[in-house]
Amino acid sequence: MNIHQLDARRLLCPLPVIRTQDRVKALQPGDVLQVTCTDPGVKNDIPAWCRINGHEIEDISEQDDEIIITIKVGDIS
Amino acid sequence: MSTQRKAVSLISGGFDSMLATKTIMEQGIHVEGINFFTGFCVEGHTHAIRKKDKEKPKRNNALWVAEQLGIKMHIVDVIEEYKDIVINPSHGYGQNLNPCLDCKGFMVKKALQWIQENDFDFIITGEVIGQRPMSQRKDTMPVIARESGAGDLLLRPLCAKNLPETLPEREGWVDRDKLHDFSGRSRKPQMALAAEFGIEEWAQPAGGCCFLTDAAYSKKLADMWQTRGEKRYELDDIMMLKVGRHVRPRPHFKLIIGREEGENNFMQGYRKQFVSLKTVSHAGPLALIDGDNMSDEDIQLAASIVARFSQGKAADEVELELRSKEGTSTTMKVAPMLADDMPEEWYL
């Protein structure tokens, strides 16, 4: 399992979702992606995208104005 | 064993694309959703800017629809490619700067590319004849099929019976008798179909799904192109047209004045790209100056306008911070401009 980072700060939805989607395509099942965002809309949109595409949200945390969403990549084959 | 046929559905997040998708899913077709982000989509990001909108539920309706239907969704960034559609629409604009016919053709073309790359069989959309004045007319819908290259791979389940048979119908992948013959702007047939499917909730995007159909937005975009002397834009440009009050007191510069805290906070992130003004003696907005070759007189004028939108608008004098793109700042004092001295034509 590898842990990857994605900086989606200052991007407004749906761009953080698109960047997450494009990054996840290049990862392996079981990998973890931590996405750092500033648009509060991601708290709904990224989990929704994960649910419909078979990935798991491990954690959502907020620090100052930043939101960090931790995703475990599912089996997308 | 028969082959499992697969369709991609253009999902906007609205009612029609939801019903069109469900109609095809009911016929045993594997459907996945696709949504194209052009930069002008109302759906999504603008509610993230204004503080007054922060309490509203934030959801991407395309994702929500996909989840309700239990299908996968692919959101595709087409910002760069879409520029040519906005700048040079071969079929022209609608009432504002909305290139609806070119836009739909572009999206179907991108969907065609996607099905070819992903081994899908056909494309579906939620279009209904007569529902939109430009892209959803009986004479323009074949144009979309033809110019996109999709031809008879494009199926519109909600009005298919009013159109020639498509390949999925001819091949028996879908049963034409179970498709629909909706037309016009009435939503009653859609409501009845939703009831049949047990769908009780759907998104109702107010004012359409694209900023280019908005008169005020289009006016600001046209002003930007006119000032630049050419039709071009970057994503940041079109984002900034959605934010603040835009005031052009002189041909060579305009002010983008935050209307509330959320906008001021958003605009803070652009202070390295614009010279900015902020009132310091009174609570007031952040303003970005979009223009070059500003004289001292221009700066004074800009400051007096910004002061006019602060809580010091009735004061004799308001102090402001003038900040360069590099971050150096100076302070200045001006008399706020009176409302009567601001011509209506300055407002974009």
C-alpha cells in the first residue's frame, strides 16, 4: 500500500473531484490518497464520487480552512 | 449468450437526463454517466464562494443523480477544448453568449470519443424535442447527431419515437416501443414517468445549468473581450466574472468589488494577480483592479468608488490600503464617491 498526496486547494467543485478521479485512475487497489482541499463542497462531492465508483473514505478532517479527505482506492477493474 | 450492451449517458444533474438514463437501464442496458465540466457550469462551484450560500446544501447534482440510479459517473474536464466552442460557435449564440447548439454537438462528440475508448455501444441524452429554443428543436437535433459524428449511435429515450430509428433500436438492443414520445415544454409526461419509476426527488437547477445563458454574466464576458480586443479567456477570468460587483469607470480598467465576506475571502487569493484596494478606516470590501497603466488620478477614482461601498460611505474621508501585485502597500485617504456620481453605465 502506498500513500499519495493530492493538492486541490483553491479549486472549486467539481475540479477537486475531477483531479481526484484522474489521480485515482493511476493508483492501485488498496493505495491511499490524501486530498487537501479548501472548497467545503468536497465534503459531499468526493464521498459521493467514491461511493458510486467503489472507493472508501477513510477519514475527513478539517484544519483551519483546509479539508483533508483520505481515500482508500477500491478494486476498479 | 447475448452480449451485454453498454451505453454512456450525458448526465447534467437535471430531471430529464435522470429519466432518460433510467429508461434505458430498465431495458437491461449497462449505463454509466458522463458529465463535462466547461468552466461555465452553474452546477458546483459558485455556491462555494458566497458566504450567504454556505448554509445551503452543497452537492453536485450529476453525482447525486448517479448515486440515486446506482451507476458510475465520469466527470471530464473540457475547459481548454471548450474555449473554441465559446469563442467561435459555428451556429452562433442564443439570446446571450450561449452557444447551445455547438455545445451539445461538442459534448456528444466527446461522448462518442469516450465510448470508442471504453468499448461502449451507444450514447443517450435527456433531450426532448421542443424543450429548448436552440439545441432541442426537431430541425436542430439531427444537426447534433450529424456534426458530432455520433449519427445513429445517439439515442434520445424521452423523445425517440418522434425521431428516426437509431442503431440500438434497429439492432434490438433496446425496444423502441418502450421508449417515449415526449415533446414541448410541459413537464407532465416526465412527472408521470418519474412516478412510474418511483422517483420522488430530482434536482431543479434554477436558471439553467450554464452561466452563458445568463444575461448579466454574458454582458461581463462581452465587456472583457471588448477591452482585450480579442475573444480569449482563462479559467481564472471566467471565475472572476462570477464574483463581486463589476464597475468599469474608465475604458482601460474595471473594479471587481466584493459584495460580502465570502467573496472578499475568495478574492484574497487573487491579490498576486491584481492590484487591490481595501478600506482600513471603515469596514468595507476588498476590490481588485483589472487594468494596466493606471494614473494617480485613476487610482484616486478607484479608491473613491471602493470607499462608496464601505461603511464609511457617508464619512468625509475613508482610508484605504493600496496593495501592489508584489505585496507592497501604501495607504491613501479619499472622499467616498456619492451614489449620484456613479453613472449606471459603469456597472457591468
